[in-house]
Amino acid sequence: MIPRTLLCTAIISLAFLEAHSQLLEGIYCGKSNCYDVLGVTRESTKNEIAKSYRKLAKQYHPDLHRDREAKEAAEEQFKIIANAYDILKDDESRSEYDDMLDNPDQLYAHYYRYYKRRMAPKVDVRIVLVVTISVISLIQYYSGWQRYDSAIKYFMTVPKYRNRALEIAKQEGLLPDSKKASKGKTKMPKDIDQIIKKVIEDKMDIKGAYAKPSITDILWIQLIMSPYTIAKYIYWYISWIWRHTILRQPYNDEEKLYIIRKYLKMGQYQFDSQEDEKKEEFLRRELWIRENFDEWFKEEEENAKKQLAESNKYKQYRRYLKNHGVGRMTFDDS
């Protein structure tokens, strides 16, 4: 027969062990209960928890203890109190902690939620978003000017555009006449390349991906203007259906070029970079009509094949294949 006193002690010990078995080492307050650390209950309000924390923090603040051992013990207890308050002051963190107390068997889920919260950057997502968009916008604008500057430098080296720029510069009085300069009456300025560059920038309309960058091309402006852009597209789409599908009105030149661009599967920048003579040919051949476009496309393919066949490099390549066969990689060292 087990004595009643011993039985009661065993029951109390088992209850104590069961209560503490819900607490996990290494997360939250470890084997201690955060509520017990602050001397509050799960029903306590945020104000009650904060009040208890301030009272304990004042009691165990290291600066209030002069003895070395007492100061070290107070410092350790102060860290425990601060950690418990950090967990319980936040509603979401407190909810996760309560869930751990109620569902101690979900071990991995509790560890995951705890360390996800601890390791996550404590920065407002809105700030991260604003900074990211700003950086992308700056890179866009800078890259646009770099591409434009590269295009200008390239056109300065092409004789066709350079000579045309020289003629315009002479007509506008930016450069002396070449005949007078040869007789020694006037001297050619040293910064002639800068004059040519300025003329090309002012007079030449560069289109496509290398066009002069605009402030409306950057991401920030596009996002701000997105409601207007979407509304404009919806209006254009409805107008297109009404005019050309329902009323059967003829296309204007801009609309014809739009249809041709879609047939060619080109982006706007790529299509804009086409020569004006090429676009005039598209319109003259009436390529917005699908049958005409298919016929023109076959002609272009045939012309490309003929040019390739007449190319000396292609002939050399065909001759090499005939004599040596198709090249292949082998691991045979014999």
C-alpha cells in the first residue's frame, strides 16, 4: 500500500514535468515560461505585461547593483526578462508562443516559426520596395544614356553620317569652308569631333533601343502613369474593334504599320529602328494584308538563301564539309 503523502507528491511531480515538457530548449524563453518570468498569466493584457516588465526591469537593472556577483546575476536575469517581454509584447509573437504551449507536439513547426521571425530582416517592406524601384530606375536611366552615347560615337565613325554632319555644320557656320581652310585663310577648329557629335545629336533622329532616353522610360514614371496607360490601352482596343471590326473602316498608315509589326513579331523599339525607306516599302507592298505579307516573307527567305549561297565564306564552309565531313568531338586518344 503506497502512502497517500507519497502518492500526492508523485502526482504533483508528474504534473510539473508535463507542464515543463511543453517548453522547448533554444526558442522563446527556453525551459522557462515567459509568463512566469514576468509574473503574469495568459489572460493578462498588454498593459499589465508592460507594467510588470517595467517593475522587474527596474529591480534587476545591472546599474543598480554595485557588488560584482550581484551585478552579473542581475544582468543575466535582466536579459531573461527583456527576452520574455520582447516575445509577449508583440501580438503575433505572443500568439505563436501560446500555440507552442497548446501544441507542444508540433516541434518542427515551432522551431521554424521562431527562427523565421528572428532571422527575417526587421525592415519595412515598403521601404525595401521604394529603394528597389529607385535603384532600378536609376540604372535604367543611366544605361539609356550609355547606349545613346555609344550610338552617337558609332555614327561619328560612319563616313555617310560623318560627312553629312560636316556639311550641316558648314551650312550653319559652325565650321569654315574646306576651300578657305586649304588656302590657309581660316583654320579648322580643334574640337571638330565635338561639333560633329553636336550636329548628329541635334539633327539625327535615333530610334529604337538606342534612342535618346526620356524620363518617361524609367520604372518609377511608368508605375505612376500605369493607370493612365491602362485606360488608354482599353480605350484604344475598344476603338479598334468599333472602327475596324464593326464599322469596317480602313486603316490609317500608323495602324497599317502596327499590323505589319505584329506580323513581323518585332518589338516597338526594334521596329522603330527600321529605315524609313523600309517602312515605305511595307506600305507600298500592302503587307498589312496577310496574303501579301506571306508572299513578301517567302521572297525575303529566297533572297536570303541566294545571298548566302553566293557568299564566299559560305562556299568555303560548304567545301570544307564536302572534304572533311561534319566536325564532331571524340574522346578516342588512339
